[in-house]
Amino acid sequence: MKGTAVVRSRRSVIVAVVVAAVLAIASACSSGSSGGGSTPGATAPTKTLTIGLLYDATGLAASGSKTALQGVQAGLDAVAPKGYHFKLVTADTATNPGQVLTAAEQLVQRDHVFAVIAHSALFYDAAKYLTAHNVPVVGVAEDGPEWITAKNMFSVYGPLHTEMVGTGFADFMKSQGATTVGALGYSISPSSAEAAKGAGVAAEYVGLKKGYIDASFPFGSTNVQPVAIAMKNSGVDALTADVDPNTAFALIQALRNEGVDLKAAILPTGYGGDTTQAGPGALREAQGVFFYLQYEPVEMHTPATERFQAALRKVGVTTEPTYAMYNGYASILLLVQGLQAAGANPTQASLIKGLSGITSFTADGLFGSHSVNPNDRSGQVQGADGCGWVTKLSGSTFTLVKGADPICGKTIPGVTVSP
């Protein structure tokens, strides 16, 4: 990706807020270990705080990341009634390793951000810099192990140990009648590569066969024909691919073209607007595919999902939400939960301390009856209590899957993989 054009996107959104007596999302803004309700005595900051969004707005990972901005904006709107004032600036990584650090430096040195929201497949290239400058980081642990080791970084669905193996996906594929599992991961992303290897281990653990596993696929590529042939030859009838939707959909179509009858293709990306807004080609390729989500799908119409969609509508989103929108929204909720413990005149150090004291985060109920401990850096594997929700695409509609609302796996003891 050395030759990828560097595209810089910087937009400022000033969110003016009015203090209201009632907080619509009280459970999302609690601090400490409560995970719900507001903290007694918690006070909103008395000054406007500048926060930066570091994300893949362009480049190969943009399809799964660029809508994080709308999620963040919805989150800012949702916390407005509590009196939180933010100025939001953005920095585009362009999905380019050479641009990630530059984007982080821009946020710190030029924009003087108080905290960073991270949603980038290549964020690990900025992590050391932000840690060295004691910048609080809230976001998604989708790139590498720095979310586990860096004490200034807090993931909305936990600092996942992707080198450890959970059974959630394998349990689901077995429930759908699968016998042999194939998996695909990107070589450049430690978490993606580990997820692919872990899929094979988990398959054998639950009594399935391990088919063709490729953990070294080029980032963003759609040259999947050799992989499809190898999977067919290994007898694969179930697939998981911790890659961007364009890669995953291309592989699924290639397998179908080879005559492979997939009993279960389950993807951790592509839910909602990521597919429905991608055009007729993506909709065609994604038919019958299962999508795993760390949060309640909006098709459940719970109080939490209704509040989420109401916040999105206020920033102009009337279509299906995306994975990145969920993450951006949840990132603001977690940030505010930390600020509640940081006092009326927070510093970066007091915010990190406040975030470090959180042991239960509910994302305003989007994890259902489950919660995440953002500071459990030793054993989290697959999100809130190891649970996730599964939907299936039929036509242009995502439908709930019986018995997978949510499906909760377990960690295989004593087993690890490496990228």
C-alpha cells in the first residue's frame, strides 16, 4: 500500500448542547462498576472538549469504517441532554500504513484533541504515539493487541484477546448442520489473521472438521478464486471470514460458482447498511449469509435499539445502521461514562483514570442483558460475556435467527494462536 494516495479529510462538527433534567440514555452514561444509571454527583465538564475521530474514511477499509462518523455524531446528539459540549475533528488514515501515524500526529499537534475515537483497521500504527502522549483513546479493538497492553486505550466491546479461541462461531455453524469449516483472514491485521486460525481450532473443538484456512490473504483483495478452489477441495461447507465485506462477498460468490453448498457463511462485518447501501451486486452476493454483531440488531426493536435509531435519524441516517455506526455511537457513550468520573474540570489523566475505573459498560442496553468490562485485559474473547447476535439476509431484509439472539460461546482453555 506504499503507493496509495494520501487523502486527508478534516471536518469540524460543533455540537451545541442544552442541559436537560432528564437523561434519555442514563445507563450508557454511568461510571464505575454500575453499568446503568447515572453516578451520584457526576458533573459534566464546564468547558468544550475537542475530540478527534481517527478512521478509514477512504481506502480499502473505508467500506467498513467510513460510517463511524455518523455513529459518533449520533452519540454526541444522544449525550447532549446531560450537558456535554464537544468539538469533533476528523483525520482520515486512507487505509494507508504511512498515513495512520500522520493522521494521529495531526490530531494531537494541530487540533490539540483531548481524546481520540479510533475506528481503523490499521490503528496499531498510531497506538504507540498516542500512548506516549498520554492521549485517552476510545474505540474498537479490531486491529491488534495494543488494546490489551496500552492502559490509555479502551474498547467498546472489550480489549479482545484474538489470540485466544472462542467457540461462538463454531457453535453456530454446527447448529446449522455444517461439517467442515473454512476461514479467511488478512495477513496485515493481527486480529484478522488470528480469527482465521482460531476458526479452525474452534471447529475441531466442537466436533467439526477443519477445512482450508488462509490467514495470510492480501488486505482488501478480491482475487479469491484460488482460495475458493482450495476450500472446495477440502470439503468446506461453512465459512467465516474476518475481512472487509467486499473480500468476503467475493469469496462467497466464488464458492457458489464452484458449486459449493454453504450451510453457514457467517461474517463479522457487512450487517445492515454496509450491505444494503453497497448496491445490487453486494445484495445478490450476500443472500442467505449470516451476520454476527456485537450489539442487538435494530430488527429486535428493543428500547436500546429504538434510542439508537432515533439518535441516528437526528443526524440524517434513515437507512439500516452499520457496524461502524454502532461502534461510533457506543464510543461516545463510553467516553461520557469515563468523563462522569473525571470531574467538572477533567484532564487527560483524570479521564484515563475515570475510564480505568469502569468495570461494566452496557452501551445503553445495546448488549441486551450482557455487559463489557473495558478493563478486563486478561480474558475477553468475543465481546459482551462472549455473546453476539446473528441475523440472516433475505432479499433486502435482515431477519433474526432463532436461538442466536444472542449466541454465547466459551473460551477454549489453554489454547492460543498467533498471526
